[in-house]
Amino acid sequence: MRRVLSFIFGWCFIIVCVVFSIKSTALNPDFYIPKYEEMDLASDIGVSKKDLNQSIRLLLEYLDDKRADIKGHITWYGVSQETFNEKETSHMVDVKALYQNALRVAKTALIILVLIVLYFYWNEKELMFAYLSKGFLTAMFTFILILVFLMLFFLIFYPSLSRNFHHLECFYLVSFFDIV
């Protein structure tokens, strides 16, 4: 029982660290704005710095569930238009759902992590750090094995997966244009 709980603790710790690291970096406009200014991205894509920064904030607020929609307007090469087109908007609906689900999983993992720490604190105070550190190391070893397996899988099978995906995508496009 203690080994299983410590292993679950390790996985919960990894999940919490990964998801909240992404949240603190990827949803921070200060991560993007200086890089975009350094690259002079606004002039490269034909918008003002103000519009680019507003679109970044709009997107990040939407993903972080601080906005109900992703609608906004920018001036692109002198023409006022919506910030994101229909395809980008529908894609971001899916991205937001994935991100919000990842946050739910991380919050649940954090609760489980705290409960496991409390369990060990009340029942195994002297050996608590030994159990939790061993569980973390075991979970980390498992996590690394999974990553290595996935890397090998993609290194071996990516060319054929990519070729088949694009062949399938082209097939559907050709079929669509044959119908129209």
C-alpha cells in the first residue's frame, strides 16, 4: 500500500510540475512580447506592435478561461479584420478544451499529492521522506522510460506515419474537389 501511494505521489508530482510549468510560461504574455519585439514580428506580418500584443493577450486570456470568446479586431496591412479567422478560432476551441482538461488533471493531482503527504505524515512520519522520495524516483524512472519509448517509436515510424497521414489528407482533398 505504501509503495503504491508513494508511486502515485511521484506521478502526481510530475504532472503538477509539468502542467503548472507550462501555465506559468506559456500563458505569460511577457514570455512572448519581448521575443516578438526582438524579431520585429509586427512589421514582418503587417500589424502594429499594439495589435500584435493585444492579439497575444486575447489568445492567452481565452486559453486561461478569462474570456468567453476569441473575437477581436486588428489592422492587417491597413485593413481592419477579425484577429483570428474561423479556422484558427475552431482550432483554438480544441486547444482550450485540451488545456483546461490538463489543468483539471493537474489540480486533481495536486489534491491527491497533498492527501498522500498527509497520510504519510500521520502514519509514517519517520519514514515519510524515504517513501515519498523513492516513489518520486520510481515514477521519474518510469516517465523517462515512456519518453524514451515514444522517441524511439517516432524515430522509427515517423516517416511512414507522416507519409500515410499526408496521403490520407490529400486523398480527402482530392475527393472533396471531385464532388464539388
